[in-house]
Amino acid sequence: MDIAIQLHIITGRVPDPIHFHTPEEQALSPQTQLAMFYEVTGVLVNEFIFGKILDRHPNLRLVCSEFEISWIPNFMWRLDHMQDAMSHRLVLPKLDMRASDYMRKRIWHGVIDDLYATETIEYLGADRVLWGSDFPHIRSIGLEARNHVAKAFEPFSAADQALLTSKNAAEVFNIN
């Protein structure tokens, strides 16, 4: 169908803590708030990477939206650790490439206001990160988006800034 698939925060199995109503539900809120940001890891590792969806569908465009990006370097290390050091203990399929390379070459990652975005973008590559504001939702940075983006991406070249703020999105979503 030539459309991108988005794995979006709050579309997994972790309930949205903002919509909890009972005191029992609200007591789960801090744990659930954190769990929401990591629910994508299981889907990526089980289905898309080691489940070989990305190998079977080389033209599939996959976007992890609103999970931020600072978790990615550690996750990439874990993927390679499973593929290499743990391969004698885990029964894993043979992949077409290094496990971490799927994160760097096959998946795009959304960022709004991650404190460690600069370091992660340098590690991951500016060609795989999409900036978004999520306005007007709670994760939004509000109406100061232009100032926020200018400050957040100041360390990057003009070419990388264009990738982060528009060109990557145009590529992923086939916008000319």
C-alpha cells in the first residue's frame, strides 16, 4: 500500500494514565506513565526485528512516534547483545543485518522534547529522526515550537536540521 506504519504511544496494551478515573487506577499512574514510553520495545524486538517483518518487507516504512529517543542507544546495545553474546542461550532467527542496524537503517523515530536528543541523534543519525510538536496534546511543547526547535537542533548543520524538521517526514509519508 506504500504507506508508513506508525507505532504510537498509547496504542499498545498500556492504558493511558491521563484517563484513569478511580483511585485504584490513579495509584498505578506513575508506573503506567513510564511503561507507556517503553511499550514499543517488545513490539520492535519480537515482531519487527527478530520476528523478521522488516526482513520480509524491505520497503516497509516504520515510525516510532512520541516515544522520544534517548532510550534507543541502550536498546540497540541490548539487541546486539542478544544477537551476539546471548545467541548460545536464546533461540533467535538469523537476521539479514545486525540487530541494531534495524533501528538505524529501517525505522524512523519521533522526538518532541527529549533532553538527550542531541547525543542520540548523533549516535542514531539525523536521517532517522522526525521532530513533532503533538500540539495541542499534553505532550506538546505548546506554541513556542519555533523557538524550541531552533534551540534543540542548533548543534546540527542546516542540512541535518532540514532532515529533522521536514525532509525525513516528507520521505516517510511520501509528501512531495
